[in-house]
Amino acid sequence: MTRLKDVYKSRVVPELTKEFDYKNPMAVPRMEKVIISMGVGKAAQDKKFLELAKKDLMMITGQAPVVCKAKKSVSNFKVRQGDETGLKVTV
């Protein structure tokens, strides 16, 4: 992460300061975190699908994803409260 931070400070901040005419380098927007999420609608019928999606997201990001559960029941989508409906990773 420090290499990315060094590139940001040495290249990105000066370029953005010139391009947008910022007077203070602290006014340049910073990236705090990146969240990658995946909705897995078919997981309600097939639990294997959730495991495959988890492996795919793990291969893409290099980190283990967190399983997100439904907060409310929605009868039109056949989703019950507590069903595993998605995955997310904070990079």
C-alpha cells in the first residue's frame, strides 16, 4: 500500500493541483477505500452457487469475501430475512 501512496503523493497530487487549480494540496480528493460487492440472487435456490461466487470474488481480489444477509423479507423475490444474498470485499 505504501508504494501506491508514494505514487499518489509524487504524481497524482501535483497533476490534479495543476489541472483543477487547487491552491492547497490537501484540497485534492483522496481515495479512502474500495468496496467490491456481488449480488447472488440464485443463492436462495442453490447453495453451491454462493460458494462458486465466493471463490470467484476471492480470486479477483485476493481476499476472502464477507457474506451479506437480507435485512428484510421480500415475497416477490422469494427472499427471507437472514438469507445469504450477496458478497462484499473491502480492498
